[in-house]
Amino acid sequence: MRCRKISLVIPHFRKRQHSLESMRIQLVVSTLLLLAPLGAAQPQRQLNVMPMPSAVQVGSGQLLINRSFSVAISGFHDATLERGVQRFLAQLSRQTGLFLKSTPVENGNPTLLIRAEHGSEAVGKLGEDESYELAVSESGAQLIAANRLGILHGLQTLLQLVETGATGFSVPVVTIKDQPRFAWRGLLIDVGRHFIPVDVLKRNLDGMAAVKMNVLHLHLSDNEGFRVESKRFPKLHEMGSDGLYYTQEEIRDLVSYARDRGIRVMPEFDIPGHSRSWFVGYPELASTPGTYKIEPGGVDTVMDHTQ
């Protein structure tokens, strides 16, 4: 069988319509390519900072971190602020493997200049100014805050900005204006039910400082234990803790450790309920008579409010 060859003839007007459509598409694509850089903002570089600061402006370039990195303090400063700077330098040394000078310099041209306007409250309080401004250029950095709380937060931000690249360690050129969104940024640790050694609590405080938290809520007593040494009522910790409690000296040290990192310690002693550990040594405080002891799921009662 022979096959017949069939030719399809497209009318002239359809060819012209197709050509015009192709030209239109090419024109639209070319126009979009030309206007895209003008009409669309370039995405800003993401920074590995936690929490993200309230205002960030990223520039171009970087500040190199090398053995000559130094810090100077101007304006107000005290022993607490100086210890914070020393911790920053120690952490930066560990982070980079560089052996940096461990104390602030007195003069010269420092890599990082720190200035606090005034001191902090003698006793930390809710709503204290914790804002700071950090400006990093290719030639140096400046950290300014109202008081040491902002300085401590800004130093943590600077540590988080350190990067590793072909030229070594560096910090991107950036301007940051930051203040907390929430005045109370707390962590609750329940040492009443589950005793935690002081060194572990301090590691938690270090972690809190790294992300700029400011309140450690320490739950110090519950049915399972009374965790603080009492000079006036010694049976509270002697009989109500199974030997797992903090001395008053340890508590003072922990509060001081937290304050150095811009963190307040809020103690909680649970009453009138959840207080069985109180009644092991002082059963007369309970609202019902009986012999009490530290045990899982033991008899629960409340404190006699008339005592």
C-alpha cells in the first residue's frame, strides 16, 4: 500500500498572529528583566542571632578578628562590667582558638569600644533599660548602652555574629539597635521536686545570658524537698531535704553569679499546699495531725494558716 503525503497549510493571517504573540512575550520578559533590579529590593542577609534584634541594617564588608583584637571601656564602668568584658574576651578566645588579651586596654586604638552611660540599679528590677546599639565597620566596632545590662546583651550579640571564612574569623559590617520585646524573660527551674547541683544551675545561667533572658525563677520547696539551709528553723533542711539542699553561702554565690550576667533570681517557697517537706521537721505547722516524711505520693495536706 502506498502512503499519501499530506501537507498542512497555515493561513497567512494565523502566521502573522503567532509572530506578534511571540514578539509580545519577548517584550514583556525583557521589560521585567530590566526593571527587576529597580523595583524589587534585594533580600537582606540573614544573621545568626538569637533572639533577632529589633532593628538590623547589614552593610558590606567585615571586621576581621585576629590576635590584635582588643577592647576598651569608656564612660561609666565598674567591677561588674569589667568582669562581663573579661568573660566576653575569654569566650571569644575559646570560640576562635586565638589567644586574646584577657583584660580591657587602657589606651590606643581598640577594635571594640564600649561605653555605658551610667550604672545599673543596686537591685535589679522589672522594666530596667536593657537596650543597646552595636555598630560594626571594617575598621572597628562600637557598643553603646544606657547601663551594663545593655552592654552585656550587646556582647552576646557580637559573639553570635562571629563567622569563619577564607580570611579567618570575622564579624559582618552591621548596625544593630536592640531592646527586649518583653520585660520579663524568665526560666523556671524546679529544684524542689528534682534537686539540681549548683554547677548545673550556673551552666543554665550561662545559657540564659547567651540568649538575653533576665529572670531565673527558682522553685525551692515542694512536697519532695525543702532545698535551702535555714538558720532559724534548721529542721526544714535537715529533715525535709534528704540531705539535698543549698547552703546560704551557695545561694548568695548563685545570686551574685546571676547578677553578673544581668539575671535576677526569683525564689519561690510553695505554701500553703505542696508543703509536706516543711512538716517532716515541724508537723505542728500542718493543718492535720500526723507523722510526715519525704516520699513519692505521700499524704498531702496544707499548712495551718493559724500557726
